[in-house]
Amino acid sequence: MMDGAYFTSRKEILDFFNGLLQMNLTKIEQTASGAVACQLMDYMFPGSIPMKRVNWEAKSDFQFIDNYKILQAAFTKQNVQKRIDVDRLIRAKYQDNLEFCQWLKAFFEHASSYSREDYDPVERRMLGKGGKKLDEMFLPRTMSKNLASSSASVASVKHRSTRPPSSGASVASVRSTSSRSNSASVRPSTIKPLRENNAKKSVVPTGSKETKKLQTQNDELTQKNSQLRRKLAETELILENVEKERDFYFEKLRGIEVFLQVHEEKKEERDADALIQKIFKVLYAKIEDDIVVTDDGELLEGIGQGRDELLSDDELLNNSTVSMLSDDPVDRVDENSSHQIQITGSF
């Protein structure tokens, strides 16, 4: 369904972000920090992203990872089954970020069916870290042009102020004659103290070596700290995925245990073949199959999908829109709600 996203060009993606979020992006690599993806989710699902925590001046890997943690939490909150390959995206390579941006654009076109006229992208960005001093690429093109023209005018004013006056030739001649007269009147006794003062100034203090050593140690510790924070963030993401897999396989074992208990209780109505078929269904079931084993040993398949199959695509999009615009944020985030959008699979 979303395979066509691979054919989306770089220009289309940049125009999409610049037009929707009022930015001035010129390269795909500028989206590597994850902040742009966070604001796109904020546009699609109001309240899903805490914009105050989004870092718009992120430069280091661990700062990128913090933004992607916020994005992954929003995906989980909105039941979007997409795993973010953070380790590849934070390297700011063109191809990796292009594929992720292609997926984001296709996801937006599939899941969002309306435009938010009341949404001010620049105002939302100003809530985040570094929002008061946004980079030129995160500002609308009109604002970035105004800033460039104002900086150019300031530079021209400074250049004019440093330009010598029109009567500079006469002033220079007067200064040269006065300087010659002054140099002639200087006594040799005054030259020696000046040389001694210059020699004293050229002596390097002994404390400067210790300062350089401490600065080097500080840089090394800062680099190690950033590496440790990056590893910690990656470990937290891995742990979250492992916990999800643990719960998934535990439910399988629990369902098989219920089958065996019910089979043991039914002494006269035992059916070994039916029991084996149920166990195989549970073992080979995927997350999207929505298979549930009740306490009575009954196997329910496709829970939550029967009602959606009766609805057309337009009705599903309208229902998702109503749930996203609901005044109660708890109703909008409830994972058991049938109005949520589920996107499965990844590139």
C-alpha cells in the first residue's frame, strides 16, 4: 500500500515539510535530529508530542536520540507500529534519512485527511529547546530572507562607519608629520623600559600548561559522557522492544496453558485434533492477527477488526478525525478505542 513512497523525490519531500510546517529546509540531512518528525506527529495527532521537550538546537548524537525517544513514544501512544532505526538516522546519511522521510510523507497522506487551519508551526517550535533562537532552516522563507537582509544592512552600515573621511589625505599628512616630530623627540632612555615591558609580556606563565592539560581532560570526559549517554538511550530502546516481545510470547504460553487445562477438565468431550489445531494457531499467530484465548478455552480471532471491516475507508478516516479532535485526551489515546489508526509494517 505504501510501496509508492519509494518513488518520492527529494524535492517533493522538502516542499512537503517546508509547505506544511513553514520551514526552509534545503537538504534531507537537516531532518536527522528527529525534531521535524516530532512536529509532523504533533500536527497529525494533537497532544501526542510534548513540544517543550523537543530540542531544535540538537547537534550531538545523544541529543538526536532524545528527540527520537519522544517520537517513538508518540508512535506507541497512537498505536503506530513503526520501529525507528535510530542508530542509522543519527548518522545524518542521505539515503537513510530519505527513506524515513518518504515513509513519514506516505504515513501523513494515509492517516491525515484534513488540514489544521488553526495550527501555527513557528509558534509550536518556539515552545521547544532553542525555540527562541531557531536556526534559519527552521524558519519560514520570508522570515529567513528578512533576517538575511537585515544582517546585510547592518554589515554595510559597519563598513561605512569604518571608511575614512573624504579629507583623509590632509589628515594623514598632518599625522605623519606629527609622528615624525614625536619620534625625533623620544629619548633613548625611554626605549629600554619599553623593550623590558614587552619581554615581560612575552613570558608564558607556568599555569597555562596546567590549564591546557585540564582542558584536554575535560574534552575527553565530555566525549566519554556523550558516548555513555548514547549507549544508555540505545539500551533503553532495546529494553522497551524486548519487554514487548516478552509480553507477546507470554500471552502465547498462557493461551496454550488454558487450552490444556480445559482439555483436562473435559473428560468425555476431548478432541485431540482440535486441541492441536488451536495450539498451532496460537504458536504461529502474529501481533496483527489479534488472536485472544478466553478463560473458557475459546479461541477468538480478529478481535476489533469485524466492525472496521463493515466501515468504508472514508468512514474510518472520519472516525479517526473525530477521535483526534476529541476534548478528552484520555478518550483519544485509549488503545482499546476502535477509532484509532493502525499502520503496520515498515520499509
